[in-house]
Amino acid sequence: MAQQNTLRNLSVSRAMRRQITCLDQKKTIGHGINIIIKYKINALLTVDAAQQPVGVVSKTDIMGAYYAGLPIDSPLEHIMVSPPLFCKAGDSLETALEQMRSNKVYRLYVADDRSGDLIGALAYPDIVGLLYQYCRQCEYSNLNRGSQTHKKDTIDRFKVREIMSSGIKSLSLHETLNGVMEALSAYRFGAMLLTDEDELPRGVISKTDLALAYKRGVSPDATAEKIMSVPVHTCDADSLLEDAIKKMIVEDVHRVFVADSNTNTLTGVLSLSDAARGRSGSCHGCVSSRIKVEDHE
Amino acid sequence: MQTTAASIMTADFPSLRPETPLTEAIRVFRESSRQPGRRLFGIIVTDNDQRLVGMLSMYDILLYVRPKHIQVWGTMEDIDVAGLIDAAGSRLKSIQVGDIMTPDVITVGPQVDVLMVLDIMIKKHVRRLPVVENQRIIGMVYISDLFNHLLERIGD
């Protein structure tokens, strides 16, 4: 399929971010949560006394520590995953994505091709960002059509329903945080929808919410309602993928729940990770449009 | 004659608690900055026993306000920035001082010489140093006070 090739020949260095957030492995989990919340990142790199990378602490690891009842002042080295996984700046994005998929990780750290020095990090949102930029520069982009929107659109554009993860698991507002953590771990989700007695969506609880609860000393036996985030960010299943990505970027969220306007129910989730794993821009003709953009650079 | 941190520190300084809502902390920043002669860039955070647990700086708050995916924005000319700032403001409401403060704070004892205080401020790129005695904070040395003190002595 054409969209499978969108990232071919693009190197990691095109998408990676150069700001890397590190913390000494001896620092506390509480300190690590501070950094993750403040910098709005999903994981931080831990380093030893010589500033050499030794591990990664993600929100999933923090959630595990909360569930296990580890004291918040435990050192990060007790929960970090070691060693951190690296790719090279010159690797293709396709290779890097495959490395992330096969190792079941959401980020890679980037080493300089020659020196091997740490120079960046690559996560799914970075890849989406690059794809979005291509779409934004493309003359066929729906975002660039402007006054031409009255003309018939002949481009085969991706809809949210083609990329989203179907099926939603939800929990009651009254579920305990322990129960929420068990469900997030079992389904490998980043967040869980919370519903009321009438099955109506009322809020979302994410690993970020749980990390904050851990930091603030909230009991894991407290109910999800106490720490959930509101409102539930949604988009329509038939909306254009590029519009949904824009919504996530602008609203500072990692995922939106997908509503089916026919049944008026939530039927799926679209995350920036889904969009990156789709390896596509916003339309089925993305390969040719990307080449056009590159030709003009 | 030796001049110590205690002699140039101020004992009148604002402080916050870790559980203080960030919106309240921002109000304290605003009010303190209205006081004549001082622009406040950081406020210490203490527990109920006046023990230092962290520092909240304007930079900490600005880091949190910065949109998560801003690196993608270079080509998004059609973004409603005004709406985004409002959205950032509403996100702040659920955050407490302890969530984003910097827990590692450099401190000095009251008997530390001012030139040592100067050296620490330069090497560590800090503008304020809490003065701690018996684990409790007793004052703050601001770089502006240090500057004025040293220039007065040089001018004498």
C-alpha cells in the first residue's frame, strides 16, 4: 500500500527532538514526576554520576510504583528500565518505527552516527509532527485549500475511522485507582474512559493523572472520579485525520475519543501514536505529495 | 570586616506550600512584584514546619504553560493563539505548586561570607538563595541586595 512507504528515505534526524530531559538515577520518584509533569513528557532518561544514560523511567513505570506501594521518595533506579534503547540519527524512520514496535517501546534515544553521543530523542508525536508538516506544505492539503473549498475535492483523504483503534473499554467513575491501574496495565492503554451509571462518558483518567495522584499522596483506594480529567475530548469518526491531528496538537492532548454521529456513541480512540504508526500523512496520495515538497526544498 | 549572608538577607519574603493551587501562586507572584523595588522571579516552598521543600520559579510555570506539541506549530499559521492561552489557563487550575516546583534548592547558612554567596550565584546561575539554619529557612538573599551591598562597599 502506498501509505506504507511514506516514511521511507526519511531519516530519524528529520523528526527527532534535540531537547532531552535527564535526571540522576539517585533522584526520587517524586522528583521524576515533577520533571515529567513540568516538561509534559512521557518519560525521562536516567543518568549515572558520570552523566551517562543508564535507563528510562516512563509514566507506566511510575504507575507500576504507585500500584506496588513504593514510597514516593524511592530512587528512580529502583523503577527504571535499563538500558535505554538507541537508534542512529541516520537510520530511516521506518527502521526506527519497527524498532519501537518490536521492542514495545514508545520512544528511542538518538545517537550521533559517528561519535555515538546522545543527541536527541524520537517519540511517536515527533513523527506525527513531521508528517503534519509535510501535509501542511502540500498544495493538496485540505488545510491549505482555503477559498477553494467550494471546489470538488478529488483527493482520497484519510478519515479518523481508518486510523483509530476500534472498541472502547470504560470503567465506572466509582472504580478505585488500583482498579484503573490494573485495567490500564491489562489493556496496555494510556488512558481510560470513565462513565456514570447511565454509561455516559464523564471523564478520562490517564497515567498523568495517576502520577499526580501518587505525588500528592492520594490513596490508591480512592475512586477514579476524584482525580479524573474533564472534559472528554472527542472528534467525529468521519472527520478528516488531519483535522483530528490538528485538534490534538492544539488542545495539548495525546488522544481523542471517536464518536459515531450515526449512533451517537463513542466507538474508538485516536492517539498521536496511532497516527504515527499509520505511517501516513493525511491522504492516500501522500507519497507523491511528499516528493513534491522535497523537490522544492 | 566579614559580611555574612545573614547581614544582607531579608527576613520578609513570601512562601508557598506544596498543596497551594498554582493559580494562587500566580496571584502571589503578581502581588509581590507590585511591591516597590523588587521583581520576584521565584518563591520558596516550605512545609508546615517552615522546612524548605522546593522553589517555584516563573520559569517552572512558563514551562508548564508551553503547549506540549509546539514544535509542530511552525507551519500552522491558522491557529487561534488567543484560545490556546485560555486553554492553558484552564489547565493550570488542576495543578498544585508541589507538582511542578523544583525540589533541589541550593541554600546557604547564615554565616556564609557574601563573596561565597556571590560565587554560588554566578556558578549555579541563581538569583536568590534561601538562608537555612537548623533545617528552617530564616531569610532570603536576593541578587539585587547582594549587588547593592557590594557596590556600596566598592563606592565607599
